[in-house]
Amino acid sequence: MKKLQLDWLILPMVGFALAILAWHILSKTVSKDLPSPGKTWSDSREYVLKPFAKRGEMDQGILRFTWYSLVLVAKGYAIALLMGTPVGFMLGLSKPFTKTFDPIIQILRPVSPLAWLPLGLVLFLGAGKQASELGALFTIAICAMWPTVLNTAVGVRSVPQDYLNVAKVLKLSRWKTLWKVLVPATLPYMFTGFRLSLGIAWLVIVAAEMLTGRPGVGGFLWQEYNALNYSRIILCILTIGIVGFLLDRLMSVVERRFKTA
């Protein structure tokens, strides 16, 4: 029990304390413009202590901004999984499909979200006020789908041939083979892709909000950068990191539930 407390409570606290100490030292020695932990708290505490307050479109509590970002991420992430999972299965199952589309995927996969967003805004230019949201959703979906595509394809190709032979002996239909054999065997690979895709979706939303000026963590960060308010920039960075950590842990819990089901 004491060993467990040391590993999961005391050591992380020591790590955070050392990080805050290093931050304080850097603010006093390397850069005078870098706010110290104390100044960051004093300048940002109103946004933390009143996390759901709304004083204006870009003057809201940090959790309200986070909620706006998470709603958009959830929509874009769902689209990414709905597109990426079937494409991954097709890549794993069909060699002609792979030869046809794999080069296109490899070309599109490394494109930055900063390049996709202008295209998304152009595509939905006729949507009026919804253009920025639809452009952000397009960018999240197109950037976040690739880990799901590639990991699902690897998982399908890794299914032992014996499993497929048993399915043939039992005369399972293609649909039953997919759901009874391929999906369960591929699930660990799929969840690896899902976790990576979720992380990318959260990164992309910050960039999208910064460029479009939408209310959210990214939009708030960009506003504070233009105002040269470095304390609130650090607040946004910490929020982005903490939320990303929690999302990854949440996906880990969901993965364990599926594995034990």
C-alpha cells in the first residue's frame, strides 16, 4: 500500500513541485517577460475561480471556453471515426483498394491543420455564420482520422489466418465474419488509433479556434497573445495539457471496459 502511494501520489507531486520551481527560476533569470507561477495565478484566478462565468463572448470562465472546444472536438472526432474506421478496414481487407488509395492517404496524411483550415473555410463559404464551425469540423475530421485508418488497417492485416479459416468452416457470412471475427481481433489496434486520433483532434481544435477567432480555449489564447497577457497564455497552455491528459485517460478507461466485456 505504501509503495502504491509512493508511485501514484508522492512521486507525481514531487514532479509537479520541481516543474513549478523550474518555472519560477526561469521567470526570474532567463526571461523577465515570463510571468512567475504566483503572477500567473493572480492574473488568471478570476477565470479559474469563476470557471463558468460569461462576461462577454471572449471574456468567459476557463471551463466555459473548454466546454465550447470539447463540443466541437466531439463532433469532429465522431466524423473522423465514422470515416476512418471503414477506410481502415478496406485497406486491411482489399489489396486493390490499398494500391489505389494508399498513395493518396500517404500524401494527405502529413498535411498540417493550418493548411486544411483555409480549404475548409472555402468549402463552406456559403454557410454564412456557420462557415467557421463547419471549417473547423472539416479540419478536425480530416486531420484526426489518419491514426484510426492506419491502425485499423494494421489490425485487420494482423488477424491470424486460422481465425478466418474457422469462419469459413463454420460457413459464416461476410457480415458475421466481420462482426464475430475481424472486429474483436482488430479492437486493440483500433483503440490505439482512436486514442491517437483523439489527441490530434484536441490539438487541431486549438489551432482552428486561433485562426477563426471562435470562442474556446484556442480563441482565448490567441486573444491574450494579441493583448500580450502572458499569464493567461500560460493558463490556456495548462488547460490544454490537462484536458488532453484527461481525454487520454478517459479513452484508456473505455478501452479497458471493451477488453473486459
